[in-house]
Amino acid sequence: MITSIGRDRESTWRAAQRGECGIRRMTNLGPIPDNMVLGAPVDLPNQNPDVMKPMQLNDIAAEEAMRDSQIDLSDVDLDRFGCAISGHMGDAAGRSVIEGRKINWITTGNQWWKQLYPNTSCGQIANRYGLMGPRICHSTACASGLVDMLSAVRAIRDNQCDIALVGSGETIDPLFAAGFRSMRVLSDSEDPKNSCRPFDKNRNGFVMGEGSAMFVIERLSHAMARGAKIYAEILGCRCLSEAHHVTGLDMESIALERLLTDTLRVSDLTPRDIEYVNCHGTGTKQNDINEIRGIRGAFGIQAQRTCVSSLKSMLGHLVNASGSVELAITTLALRDGFIPPTSNLRTPDPECDLDCIPQVGRQLKAQHALKLSVAFGGHLVAVAIRRWNKAASGFGYPEEIRRAA
């Protein structure tokens, strides 16, 4: 991982445990005046001006994931090694500024034609490691990261491959920022670090963020045969949609309730098994209430004993990459037995009346978790995971887990 609060997996996770925030006033955001919008950017000291930033973030996260997996590429069948990386904004060469009779093309770098398409990062990373299995790339708004995870899992279960590199990255694009600001969904506050407040009565929107997360997922027999260190097991993934509105949500949460019920069913789980739900949790009134109602509808009385939290108060909303980064942190929560907090939750909304882990994280040796994405365009996705508890091939609980400050 790489995010606004950490340069890699462990530094991001430690910061999330402590409730740290990477949100600040944005400058140098194209034509948008400095300090007009808030964001949670990633600073890259050695950023290459000729390569789009989402691609650079994906490269960093992919390198860490491949190194951590300890895969010997000379010892695996690369024809059976897939790659599923979500789409990103293509190079801005397609945008033009008309001045009089002259058209000026606005480009990111000197070789914009090499990064014009949203699937460029997927192709280039697969080429970098020589991965010749299926290449998968979706652009499904805020659900993209989980949709590509779901697709890679299906590719393995359909016997198209045995292993896949999966993830997504995102940066703050001026066009998106301007659009979201026009929609009045962006949060603003005199104190940027207190701006995004999921489930809080006084919330006023989300903040855009940057980052990337990558996973190596494998068929269990393949992982065991090579002696892989396993974080968690993917039990089930489901994708449904709301036939409702491009940005508005069905406040009855009927589709979301069905999604959760179906995910539990295909995962052979009951509501009682789920101890933690990592919500989409944007900090908008519609989204937060929609998710809580959906969880209540699907879990019934068991919803009262389920912890939920949102990471966007710390990381910002990573849009295409939100599902990947938040699933990564959910996985680490199971690994270490610690639930990250919902920062800035000081005045809970009465309609968001579940245990939302306000401000301070909590030690909890949870075995099962759900990750939700609720995206513009009506895309709904859920992934159920289980902690891997076999000591020889997994991770033991830390002897001491410090409470978040």
C-alpha cells in the first residue's frame, strides 16, 4: 500500500490504527485555485512528470506486494498468472483548450499516447512481471477495486489462472474535483483534519484522496504448495446494482440488503459470524444512512453486536482505489486483531446507531469481516474474508496491541 498516511503497508496500517489523517488544503491542482478544495494527497519526491501519477502509485504498491509474496517468477507458470488492476483516468491529451482559432492539447507528459487508455497501468504492470494470464480492468466508479477483486477470484475459480496480482490506484484529478464540487458532495472545514465525518450528525460530505493497494491472490493449493504466508481467505464476493439514480441512493436499502444476504450465503456465513464491516462510509448523509439500514436489514438483531467503521475520515475517498485500499486495511485488522476507528465521529447521527468505533480503535480478535463498496452509477459490491489462523502458514496475533491514541 501507499496512501496519504503511509509510504507502505505497515506504515499506513499503523497510522490508521492511531486515527491519523492525511487531509489538507490542495495546491497545484491544475486550474482549480489553491486552497479551494480539500484532499488527502500522496507526495512523491521522485515523481516522474512524464508518467501519470496513478500508474506510479500502482507500480509502488505492486512492487511491495510481489516482494512480500516471495514469489519466484521463474518457478511459477506465468501463463496461469493473471492481473486485475482497475481503470484510471487516461492521459489528459483528449482535453483541449480553445483559444481563438488555436486548439491547445493539455497533456501529462511527453509520451501521452502510451497512457491514453484507462487500462494502461494494468497492461504495463503485467508486462513488467511477464504475467500472461487473464488481464482484467474495470471502471465502475468507487466499486472498481472490489469489482476487479471479484473478477480475479472468479478467474481463479473458473480455472483461467492459479494466481493474480489485483488492486487499484487513484489520484485527485482536477476534472473530478471540479465535478464533485459542483455536485456539492465535497466536505469543507476550517480544520481540514476534522472535515470528513462519517456517521456524524454534523457531516457535510467527503474529501478526495490518493493512494494504491495491491494484493497477490492465489488458489489455496497453489499457495500452500509454494509455502506462501497467508493473510486471509476470500470466502465470497457478490456484485449487484441499484436501478435507481446515477448518484442518488435508494434509501430503503433494498438492493444493499440483498447484496449482504447473498454474500453471506455464498460465503457459508451467518450474520452472527461477521464481527466487523468496513463500510464505504463517505460522510454524505445518503450513503451513511443507506449502509446502516442495509446492514440492519440483512443482519437483523445481530447488527447490534457488529462493529462498523469508515476509513475515509483519514484517507479521503480514493474513488477507484477505495475498495482496494480499504480491503487491505480490513485484512490487516483481522491479522492483528484490531479494528480501526472512524475518526472525527463525535456526535453520532441517531440514524447511524450501530457501533461505529468512534475516534479510538479497538482490540478485537475478529475472525470474519465484510468490505462494502457503494458506488455512483448504482454499483454495489461486497467481499467476505476470514482470518487465516494456521500458524505455520499465517500470522500470529501480536502479543500486545496498543490502543489507538
